[in-house]
Amino acid sequence: MATPGTAINRQSEQRTEIENLPVLITRLGDNVAQLFDTKMSLLKVEVKEDVDAFLRAGVGIAAAAIVALLGFALVSVGAARSISTLLANTNFSQAGKDSLGFVIVGAAYLIGGTIVALIMKGRLAKQSLVPNRTVDEFRKDKEWLKKEL
């Protein structure tokens, strides 16, 4: 049999638990907000790292492209003139020989450029732009919340 003092203590404990419920809910909300802020910070850092890596690579590629373009122009003119010289025994005019030399060199570069572009497209398609660490953290948090709630 319960004593009157025990019943009062239970009621007091229930009242305390009910009064603490808003505090617990507020704390839970604060913790969830803090967790979200942490995850967003991780996402920002990861995206910044990826963007920085792409920018560094882009600057290097641009510099290399300028140098390659100059070399490409000189080699193209030289190759076209060489082919024109090889056509010396044909019945074409000198302008025709030069034109044919440039067309042959242009076609070779067009084929080579297309092959390189397709290879680079394939490599870029394999590149993941998803922030994997952040996605993994969100998955873990989702599982934890399911387990806790």
C-alpha cells in the first residue's frame, strides 16, 4: 500500500518531468540546429576544396593551352608547307599545292582533336561532383535519428 508521502512524491516527479519537457524539446531543437550547422560547414569546406582543385587545374590547363596553341600554329604551317613541297611534281598551281597541304594538315588535326575530346569527355563523366563525405555524414545522422526516435 502506498503511503500519502509516496503519492505526493510521484505527483511531484511527474510535474517535474512535464515541466522539463519543454526544456528537453528546446535542447533537442538546439542540438539538431547545431548538427545541421556542423554538416553545412562540412559541405562548404568540401565544396570549396573541390572548386579550388578545379580552378588550379583550370589555370594550368589554360596556360598549357596557350603554349600548345602557339606550337600548334607553327607546326601546322610547317607541315602544310612541307606537304606543299611534296606535291611539287603535280599539275596543281602553287596556291593549289599550298591549299591542299593545309587541308591535309587540318583534317589530321581534326581527327586527332576529336579523339582527344572524346577521351577527355569520358574521364570527366567519371569525375564525381557529389560531396561524398557530407553525404555519408547525412546518412549516418539519418540512421542515428531513426534509431533514437
